[in-house]
Amino acid sequence: MAARARHDRPEPDAFTRPYWEAAAQGRLLIRRCRDCRRAHHYPREFCPYCWSEDVVWEAASGRAALYTWSVVHRNDLLPFGERTPYVAAVVDLAEGPRMMTEIVEWAGSAGQPPLRAGMELEAAFRDGTPVFRPRPSTRPAPSR
């Protein structure tokens, strides 16, 4: 029986392999243009602002702010169906770019804070894929 296709991450290619290898090690990479100095994400071989091809990989801090989100209650694609409900989100990375991602350890999880625009987040990694969670300063203190 053939394995069903997964839809939670693209197939790495020669260009994106450094991004996925870093993510597998728990590091988030972005691209930065050496000409205009602007960072961008998703990874591209050229700068989407000035069109320069002089772009390099750079380690991101992993800090972000929640821009917008949607709680998904139904999704029939693998592996999303087994994760419902989950939070699909767009975050503003500290370095500037916006990134589509998933929020984990959110208010739908016991004892976690409700989501709010601007909430401070940090990168976490699930099976080599970057996801984000509320930063410890935004999480409630453990109850005794």
C-alpha cells in the first residue's frame, strides 16, 4: 500500500535544503539582502524588495509577535486532521518578515494564555518544522 502524501511541509530542494537542515537542528533561518539589508521569508534566491541576487542565509532570533490567526477545526489532509483543532497563523518575526506558521501550546491547551494580536512568541520545532508558542513571559505561572 502506497503511503499517503503529507501536506504540512514542502519537499526540500537544493536551494531550501539549508533552511530545512537548520530547522531539523532547532534553528530558524531567514534570507537577508546584502544590497538593501532587508530580511525576507519565505526563502527566495533574490531579494523581493530590490531584486538583488546578493542574498544570504542568516540565523533568526526565533522571536516573533502574533499578527493574525485562525483556529482550524476541520482539515482532511494528512497530518492536519489528527491535529485539530490547531491554530494557523501569521507572525511578525523580530527581524522584520512575516511568516505563516502554526501556534502550539495555545489557549486551547490547558493552562495556556488566550491568543491576542501582538502576543510575544518564540520558535519551537516539531519534526523539523518551525512552529511558534507563547513566550514564557506570556504564560501563566504554574499552579501549586
